Amino acid sequence: MKEYQTITEISGPLVFAEVDEPVGYDEIVEIETEDGRTLRGQVLESSEGIVSIQVFEGTGGIDRNASVRFLGETMKMPVTEDLLGRVLDGSGNPIDGGPEIVPDERHDIVGEAINPYSREYPEEFIQTGVSAIDGMNTLVRGQKLPIFSGSGLPHNELALQIARQATVPEEEEGDDEDGSEFAVIFGAMGITAEEANEFMQDFERTGALERSVVFMNLADDPAVERQVTPRLVLTTAEYLAFEKDYHVLVILTDMTNYCEALREIGAAREEVPGRRGYPGYMYTDLAQLYERAGRIEGREGSVTQIPILTMPGDDDTHPIPDLTGYITEGQIMMDRDLNSQGIEPPVNVLPSLSRLMDDGIGEGLTREDHGDVSDQMYAAYAEGEDLRDLVNIVGREALSERDNKFLDFADRFETEFVQQGYDTNRSIEETLEIGWDLLSMLPKEALNRIDEDLIEEHYREEEDGEEAEAVSAD
């Protein structure tokens, strides 16, 4: 191993050094400063005679007299089943006061692409306990379903709720001998110390930490580390899923901070910027992360992703949500108006979408009436929303009795179906029963998206019964 003292330039998080032999892309580097500190970095660019190195801990204290050693290998994540219940920093080092990690294996953090031929189609239901997701935008194993939020909206609370409550229903009921266990890997990027404390208190209070691995990259940690964190998270997820047969749910927050780190490092490298100053390769970079979700034929486990991103200025055409939407299979949209009305969680189901929902619901997966109930509630809520605009113009008195029922449906849909708080865990049966309660407000002839047999079985003539009771009481 050669050691160089040939640093020529330091620019932001980058160090440039001269070399006299080829150096591999992504190779790990150790930089020893004059005061005896050893900093780790990664080769970002390698050309004839000079390499650029991004330093994970920042370039403070590095000068031209520092020594540079190239280790001849890419960055690897030490993986073991014992990682469950542990809290690590953004570089994969334990920060929970526990023992050092003794790995079973060391895996390359870039990972290997899943062979498309070996991919299994995602189609098994994951229950999050959140009605707006389970009932209307169902998550299935192996899917990547992002949450699009805005600054100041409670996406962290929703993320914690999903991390606490997510289960694979059939695993609960039956024989765990053949089934796979469920694990959550939580990767936080660029969050404040206050947010980190809230996350940790919630994980410890609810006992969710026992089946979780938590990676924490704080806002004052180097931007370079933010690029490594999601790769460490996904490497750990792939090990638990494909070698230990876990069903792994990966929650990444906040992808906007990750993309800002890409932009910062791109600027330090003096790259030609793309849209709004972000690197032109951001689409490729995000795809490398998101496409690590999935199922592999012949393996029991699965990796399911819920990336969370805050849309700058609530603009869904911004490059980060725009590119994320192209790569992933739908999105859960959080809404500022619903949040201001006190709806928890403020999920707007109309622009939300789960492209794989149809294959993950129905008889044998959730319930045979799930698809019809969901379609009918979408249609009724959309009609109610349109009527709200009309009421602002002509007033409620000008509407027909039927239209008034749809208006009432839209109000109750938000306050009874979407609204549930962050501590309520609803089973899919409870979610669908609430759906039927709401649909029973509408006249039977308006339920044109539900099979007639299902209407006969589930439709409740609630209002007539209540009126009859009131008359007999009088």
C-alpha cells in the first residue's frame, strides 16, 4: 500500500491529490493529518495523475502535509442479524453506547442490481394501520411508495407511525415456521438533533426499536456522509431480506436533504449543473437507490421502500419529486389544507396513487370487497370535492338532496376515514368497515362501482334505522 503526500488542492469537502498509478473509482481512502487524526474518504474521480477524494468527516485540519493512503477496496457495510435494535450514525458506526458490531459478513454498499428476470412481481399486502394508505393506496411487499410532503407538515409523525405499526398480516396469524419475520430499517438524513431525539424517544417508548435498525445522519454532519447513509441502509436491508428471510420495510427521510448534498458536492466538483442547479445525473443516482427494492425468485424475504421527501415550495414539479415519481410506483401526498383543519395524518387521497395496489388486494390478500369499496370512495370523495367548489358560488341551498349527501360524505370521509391520529392502529377489516359506514350514507343507486352482491351483504340502512328509533322514543 503506497502512501502519498501529494495533496494539491482542498475545495469544500473535496481533496485533490497526485498519484503515479491507477486508482479505482469509489475506492476507500485514509487521510492522516499532522495532528495524528485519521479521516476516511472515497475516490470520487480518477484521471491520469490526479484523483479527487470526498472526505466523510469534512476537510477541517487537512493540509498539504497530510498523508493519503488508498486501501484498494470500496466501502463495505459490516452486516449481521445482531444489528436489529441498534442505532448507528450516518457512516454505520454505533452511537447507542452498545458493544462493537461483530459482523458475519461485509457487503459492498453499492450493492448488486437485481436481475430483472429473477424479480418476483410485488403482490402481497403490507398493513400499515393507516386507513388512507391501507384502504385507498395499498402498500405491497417489494414496492417503492414515496411520501410527498412539504416543509412543516407532519411527515415524520407518519413515518414513525408506519415504522411502529407495519406488519405482514398472514405472518401474525399463522405459522412462523415457514414465514418470514418483519423488520424496519430507518434511515434519517440531514435531520436536526431535536428531530433525532423525537425519533429515538418514540422508538424506545413503543418498543419498535427491537425489530429496527436506525441510521442517523444529522444536519451538522458532513454532506458527503449523507450520500453514504442510504446505501448503508439498503445494504443492511438486502442482507436481512435475501440472506435472513426478513420482510424489510425501509423508511428514508428526507430524500430532499440527500439531493441537496448531491448538489453541494456537484458544485464543489465544478460540474455543469442541470435543472435548478441539481446534477444532471440525479435521476440515475436516485434510481440506483429506489431500484434496490423488490423481491427475488426463490427467496422468502423482500425489501419495501417508503422514501419521504419535502417538496420545496410545495411544488410537485420540482426536480426531486418529479424524478422520484418517474422511478417509484406511486406516491402518498400530504396536504397543507387538511393539516390546517387538524386532520391526522393529512393525507390527500385524490392525488395519491399506488400503482401496484390492484395486485395486492382482494380475496385471499385483504378482502374481496376492498377494490370496489376503494373505487367507490374515490369517486364519491372526488364528487364531493367538486361540489365544494360549486357551493362557494351558488350556496348549499341550491344543491339537490343527492348532492348534499355527497358533500356530507366528503366531510365525513376526512373526519372519520382519513382522520385517525398517530397512535391508532386500524386493521384492514376496521378500515373497510368504516368505508362501508360512510358509503351507507349514499343512496344505493349511487354505488355504481360496487358489485350488487357486495352491496346486499355490507350496505347498512343506518339513517332509516336511527330515525325509526327516534320516533319510537318520542
